[in-house]
Amino acid sequence: MSGGHCDAVIVGGGFYGCSIASYLGSRMKSVMLVEQESELFRHASYTNQARIHGGYHYPRSLHTAYRSRVNFHSFVKDYPECVADNFTAIYCVARQNSKVSPRQFERFCNVIGAPWKPARADAVKLFNPALIEAVYEVTEFAFNSDILRDCMRRKLDSAGVGVRLGTRVERVEAARAGSGAGSRVYLSDGSEIEARYVLNCTYAGLKRIAGLSEHCRTTVKLEITEMALIEPPPELRDLGITVMCGPFFSTMPFPPRSLHTLSHVRYTPHCSWVDSGPDSPDPYAAMRAYQRESRSYHMLKDAQRYLPALGRAKIVDSIFEMKTLLMRNEIDDGWPILMERSESAEGIYSIMGGKIDNIYDVIERLGAEGL
Ligand SMILES: Cc1cc2nc3c(=O)[nH]c(=O)nc-3n(C[C@H](O)[C@H](O)[C@H](O)COP(=O)(O)OP(=O)(O)OC[C@H]3O[C@@H](n4cnc5c(N)ncnc54)[C@H](O)[C@@H]3O)c2cc1C
């Protein structure tokens, strides 16, 4: 069955695909978004820690931290209905094994313009002073991914973007660079679309689409991750806590389920591999087949050494998701954005943002490309 023609096809209906499709929809005549699941935001854009990064997390990469700080304000301004600011964000520095000292953390926050102050005594006394050296109150929020998905639906509608749910992009026949021709996109329902631009926004699926993924030359690592969902005791309910900067933990409100996530640098990643395309395990099949043996007990056990009140938290559930990481960020947390235009094919882009707020840098780059 033969289909139509579009200016752009966006593959992937997470936050990135939706944002880019609505951006292009307001600049081009016909834009189509294709998502394999029956609904938008079924993968990483729902299952994540919900942190609107304010820069604090990246003391080892000033550039990433600074861009986060700038983008934090943009996100809060653009999506006010999704912002959960009804808790106090606490960052603390561990006494041992921390890659940052309290003095360095304070200086770094000052440099990127991220507000901080010593935490109030009632917050400080929650921590074990033998393991925690300094406790700060900072300005950072969470987002509600259910509400964000609804916002994106409205944006797609008002930009006139066509949305095909429950439809997989099976393969792409990319037009040669300089040919001026469109690429052919083959869908799982048997239809085809010819498009001048094809943007691969599939995150964990970046290397999976025949004829498209070959144009993404950047090396990515896939990681099966687990975050515990906990019911914190009353004294932690209004706090989001992050221990810096090493093999520690973080517990944050998870607005869609009115619980807290608990993630731990040591236990959250279950296993990982470098995705070299068809020769490596398919991320979606791997997730489906994965025996989800929870490590939430270990997360909680270790975290309560630092924050004893967690001993009274109740483990409710665990959420698993495939995380996609750029290999070049393994050492220093630097610039977690992939934005690659194919040199050999016409109008083919591979795009991935390591966190939600990076979308602003991606859109700016698309603008610079003339899109
Ligand atoms: C455990 C974890 C914690 C995180 N915590 C945070 C955090 O606190 N703050 C933050 O800012 N970021 C966080 N992130 C990162 C954030 O979730 C991602 O940067 C963001 O969700 C990526 O959005 P996306 O649209 O690229 O990916 P996704 O939401 O995964 O969307 C990709 C979509 O592509 C679809 N797709 C794949 N292949 C095809 C195909 N062939 N045809 C059609 N559709 C296809 C998939 O079904 C999926 O819906 C976290 C990520 C993880 C995994």
C-alpha cells in the first residue's frame, strides 16, 4: 500500500519527538509523528526520575550544568502546569567517596548562578553526620509526566501535526545527499510516506531502524535501569534528596503516582551493553524478556545509612526503563546531547537528549540548521 508525502516524519512519540514535531509543525506544511506504542510517553519520557534539572547534578561539567540552569527557567516558564514545586530540594555532600567537596559544590553553584543556602536545622538533623558533611537547600523542581504528555498532545494538535500511534517505522530508504529527493519511510501497517526530512527521536531505539540507524554514527550505551517507588515516612514526604557525588542515592517526588522514586548509583543500573545495531540485543525485546529481580531492598538498606528515616519507608513498586547514554559522557558527564545530521543522506537526523531540559538546545540547533 502506498501512502502520501510529508515535509517531515518524526519517529518516536516521547518528549523529544513531540517537541520537535510541534516545533516543525509550526514551520512546515505537513509533519507526521510516528509512535510504535498505542500512546505517547510510554517509555523514558514517563519512566524517569522527574527531576527538572537545575544544574546542581553536574559539578563535573560546567557547560552541562550552566545550560541546565538556563533551560530550567525555560521549562518552568513554558510548562507551568507540569511543574511540581511543592517540596524542598536538598542536595548534600558525602564525607567519603565524593568527587566534590562542600567548598567545591558551593563555588560551582555560584559560578552557574544556581541558588543554594545551608539547609535548616530540622533538615540537617535527618542525616547521619558521620557520613554526610554538608546539607544544602536548593531551587529544583519535579515534573508530572502525565500532565506533560497532555500538554504535548495539545501542542501537536495546534501545530497541525499528524500522529500515527501503534505504528512502527520498519525501515527507511534514505535519499542520497544532494539529490534533492525525499526519503521513503516504511510503516508497520504496510503504508509508506515520502518525506524531505526524517528525524530519528527513538532514544533507546536509535540504532534499530534499518536504513535510518546507519546514519547515527555516535556510539551509545543501553542500560536496563530500576527505580524503586517508595512511600516515604512523613518527615521526608515534602523533601527531594540527592547525595553528591559518587556511588550514592536520590529520592524525589514522582508526581504521576504521588510516591517518591529511590534511585541508587550502584543498584539502579542492572546491566548494560554498547548498541552496535542489529548485532546487539534489541532494547525493547531485552526489556520485555528481562527477569525483573528488584534491588529496591538494597537501595533502601544502603540509603538509610545516610538518611536513617528511610528505614521507615515502604517499598511499593519498582519501575524499569532502558536508559540511553552517550559513550563520550562516561567520564565527565559532559554535553549529553546527540544531534547528528547524516552526511551521506538528505535530511536525515538522529537526535537524543540525556535529559528533558536539553530540548531547548536541540531546538536551537535545529533552527541553526535552517529547520
Ligand atoms: C531511569 C531514568 C531516569 C531519568 N531521570 C531523568 C530526570 O530526572 N530528569 C530528566 O530531565 N531526564 C531524566 N531521564 C532522561 C529522560 O527520560 C530522557 O532524556 C527523555 O525522556 C528522552 O525522551 P525521548 O523522547 O528521546 O525518549 P522516549 O520517551 O523513550 O521516546 C522514544 C519513543 O520512540 C518510540 N520508538 C522507538 N522505536 C520506534 C520505531 N521504530 N517506530 C516508532 N516509534 C518508535 C518509543 O516507543 C518511544 O515512545 C531519565 C531517564 C531514565 C531512563
